[in-house]
Amino acid sequence: MPKLASYYLPGLYVEDHSVEVPLDWRGTEPERAATDGLPAGERIHVFYRTVCTPENVGRDLPLLVFLQGGPGGQGPRLLSPTSDGWIAEAIKHFRVVLPDQRGTGRSEHASAKSIARRGDARAQADYLKRLLARSIVRDLEYIRLTEFGGRAWTTLGQSYGGFLTLTYLSFYPQGIAASFTCGGIPHVPASAADVYAHTFPRMAAKTRAYYARYPEDEARMAAVADRLATGDVTLPDGSPLTPRRLQTLGGGLGMKPAPERLHNLLDTAFETGNGSPACAGSTPELTDGFLMAVLQNLTTAGNPLYWTLQEFIYANGTLDAPIRWAAEHEYARHSEFDAAARPLMLTGEAAFPFMFEDDPLLAPLKPAVDLLMEDTEFDEIYDERQLAANEVPLQAAVYFDDLYVDSGLQLDTLSRVATSHAWVTNEFEHDGLHGSVVFAHLFEEALGRGDLERALRS
């Protein structure tokens, strides 16, 4: 399909493209579709952008494709080379490809409204399965074959993008010249229950570190939670704000400067007196500004798939048992996380059933999600034998204190992925890639080992 648009941003030349792909890739492969045409059945559009420096317009550059974090995250919307830290370094060496993964951004954006049009809960659940890693990677491989002449490209995976990287290396390693991942090596074999068993203690540790840094916030958070326990507080969208929902404000504590943002959010929580818990009284009135800020933190309007698919990114092929709300089960095992306990522990990247009851944008999806929680048949997303024989150079940034993707589990997986290298650091949090240091460091390490020889001539 011809490009949709081309234009300049400050310091960048951009092209917008879209291709048609099958909604359901099962029964065919990208290579066959690229030569014989797409199979019969429903098709969807997958959107991607390419960016390079203005002086490189028209030049034949190596390709780097960015595998966005998520699930359900769209590709970055750039303002300049420095608006996302890694871009400035990447465009020195590559033409960068920024896809919107299926169901996100401009790639047949999925929402409760569009998913409802799929039919009953079973039809919706089956559709949601088609938005997971194996389908995303097949889309990318088809785009590589049809839009870029089959040239091998370099992949850069952030967070969930690292999961996609291992799926890509499992099934289409011939398409990749080199790979980078940042905070995103999944545990293989995959298990949602195992992941949460490791990350809940980290959530507690991050909460305690936050309260240690801002001691007054422990009292503020407790006072807010006690007020919410009365059950009559709503957010500006009319949805209830409960202590359990309040706990999910800890979702960003694994990134910088999330503790400071949360501190500032709580700073103006109370209407009365000087805004301190001591002046607020036993049933403090919460400010409209605070409630709006909470809604802005919790809304799923921009990414309804994030919580919807959260636990299913760990589903690899035929499961021994259904997932059945793995995070909720782990939550129940930790009494310190009870919403009535003090200090109030905050939760991180964990989906819970109440989200699909309290959030009006997620509630319509609950029947489909409940069905998926009982399913045991998913696409295979990792091939452990192929990963053990991997020949594609893989350079991984492993953040030692990562809240979301346990560093120990990452290193365990990497120990069984051939031609892989880990840079373990506690200098950065999970979002370290978005600064100016991490990708440049990974690139220099790989370059110095000779791992980019093929990538830079592709």
C-alpha cells in the first residue's frame, strides 16, 4: 500500500504507512502470504511510521523496528529526536520503524465499543486472543517481507516489546540481524502465577521506599483510604473510588519520577485547613483537583487493552491450568496488601477482577475476560529449543530493581538463550530506555563485540 503521508517534525523526516493483514494468522505464515497473497477471511489494517534525520531522506539505511511496551501500547508519537530518549541515538545509525501493534493507535484501535461489535462474550474472547504476541510478530514479519524487501532488521524491545522479541526469535529468527531489549526478558517457561509470586514482594518494597522518602505520604494515603472506605466517593466519570482502586496508583512506582508525581498528587488531596491530614478530620473532604488527577492516572481510555490482556501475555500454548486471575490470588496471599491494612501497600502491574467492575470502560469486557481466565488454549509464543540454539545477537538491559519484570527471572531466561548478553544495572528504573543513556550504552557494547556487523550492512 502506498504511503499515507510524509512530513517533517523538528529534526525528523516521517512517513506514515498502513498494510492489510489477516485478523487470524492461523493456518498460514507471513512468508507464504507475502508470495501467494493474503488468505481468505477478515483483514485488518496495521499502521506504522518510519523516521530518519532530514539529511538521510532517500538514503538506503539499515532498519531498526521498535517493539513497543504494553500490552496494548501504541507506538511513540514523537515531537523531536529528543522527545523519546533512544530516538536521537538510533537515527544516527538506522531508519527507525515505529509500528502500532494490532488493536492499538491507528491499527484497528480496539475499545470496549469496537470489541462489543464482535458479538457475544465468546466471540469477543476469541478476538482478544488474536491481539497477542504471535499475531503481532506475524504482522511485523509480513511487513518486513512485503514493505522492506525482506531485508533483515534490528529489533529494539521495551518491556513487553522484549516478550515480543523472544517470540520473534523463536519463530522468525531469519528476519532479525540483531536484537536489543530493555527491561523486557520474560521468564521462559511462562507462568503468570510465578511472575506475581516474584513481583508482589517488590511492590511492597517499592511502597516502603516511597513512604521512607516521603514519610508524610504514608499518613496522607491512609487518610484517603479511610475516607474511601465509607463508600460514597466517586471520580469525575461517575465511577467509584475505592481503597482497592487507590492502591493501583502504585502502578508507576517502578519508573522515574513516579514517586514525586504521586507525592505531588497527594499534596492537594484535602479541602480543609492547610491540607495536612491533621487538619482534614476523620472524614476528610477530597478536592476536585485530586479526584480529577486520580482519574487521569487510572483511566483506561487511551489503552483499554493494557489491563484486559495483562495476564494473557504469559499464556504460552496449551496451559496446564487456567490463569484464573493470578494476581488476585497472589494479592490474597499477602495480608500486608489488604486494603484495610496500614500502611497502605500499593500495587504495580497487576490486573484484578474489581477493575472490570469499577471502571466503566472495562466493565463491558468482563464477560470476555472471565472466559479467557478459564481458557487453556492459546497460541504458542516461545520455542525453547530454538532459543537455546539462537544465533541472533541479543543485548539485554536488565534493571536490577525492576518492579515489573523480575531481574532474577530475566537472567534465568537469558542463561538459556544462546548468543545473548546482559547488562545488569541498578542505575535505571523500568523506563530507562526513554532517557539518553541506555540505548547508546547497549549499542556501543554490541558494536564493540562485532554483533552489529550484519545489522549495519543490512
